[in-house]
Amino acid sequence: MTQEPRTPLPAAARTVFFVSDGTGITAETFG
């Protein structure tokens, strides 16, 4: 888990990325 996403995402997207990072669903969706 990195605090800096590979792609420049908005604050809202970053929050969703962090929350869904545990499940891995959104993580795979973004990359």
C-alpha cells in the first residue's frame, strides 16, 4: 500500500482507493 498512487487521482478517488485497497476490488479497477 502506497500513499502515492501511480496515477494522479482526485481526493475522492484516493479515498475510495484506500478504502477498497483492503478488498482489492477498486485497486484492480484503477490499475
